Amino acid sequence: MIPRRAVPAGLARTALQSAALPGRRRALVCIAAAAISARAPAQTIAAPSAVVVLSIGGRIQHVNQGERAAFDMPMLESLPQQSFTTKTPWFKQARKFTGPLLRDVLNLVGATGTTLRIAALNDYRIDVPADDSRRFDVTLARMIDDKPITVREKGPLFMIYPFDSDAALRNALYYSRSVWQLKSIDVL
């Protein structure tokens, strides 16, 4: 027998009570108990030590500021970095973009939603399918041509798709999903 303190009191009682219930009802009680136990409190990630440049909230499991995950630039720099060169509608020539992959950042915070509500410093907002982060190497660029991106130059973060890697990305839909001056992501 499992010691009572090893199992949360409510779950132990529910499990013991469900043993006396008939088949279907016992199964429903067990499923409900499992669902309740799955709602564990959000785990924390390291707190930012510099100015916060990105805030992520919504359906995430790992937080460091209330119910959100806040990132400063050193935190983003410590993640694996992706670089690619691509042409965009916003620059006359192809530019090199460098930063962590969006999917890596979402994995770090334990994102579980299907939609990402992206917001920029100028209050531009767009909903993006979370699946884009798995299908494409969407990058949270923190550098353009190996230089930090200033706010004046569309920074400090620029969520960008690798347009030249797939012809299907070179259209208004994906251009609109690329967000410069990125400030927040809410996982829905």
C-alpha cells in the first residue's frame, strides 16, 4: 500500500472511493482525478537580470514573472542560435538574421496552445498558428547582419520567416506574420 502522504489527500480519497464504484462510474472518477492532478502549478524558469525584451503568457507551463515568462537579451542569447540570409519586402537587399528559433523558446516555456497572439511595440497584433513554429524555422532575430537590432531598425526582436527557404513563404500571408519590434506572445 502506498503511504497516504505520498499521494495528495484528495486523490488518495478519490482513488479509494472509486474502487467501490461500478465500472463506468469508477472510470469517470479516475479520469476526473487524473485531470485534476494534471493541473500542476506552473514551474519557474530563470528570472531576467536585465531589461525584459519579450514576455510570453497564456497556455504555458514555465514562468518567472507572475503567470508569464519574461526574457531579457542575455537569456535569448544563451539559447541555440539560428542564422539565415533572406530577401524581405522591408529591405532592398538580402539580410542575415540571427536569433533563437521560435519553437525553442516555446518549448522552453512549455507552450501548449494552437494559436500565438503576437504583439509589437507599436501595438501591431496578429494571430499566428503555433504550428508555424514546427513547420518552418521561424526565428526571433536579435541581430541583422551580425549587429544588434535597434528599435529604430525594427528591433530589438524581429520574428521572421526564412522566406528564401520555401517559395510558399514568399507571400502576403507570411509577410504579415513576420513581426518587427516584437514585445509579447500569448499562447492561446
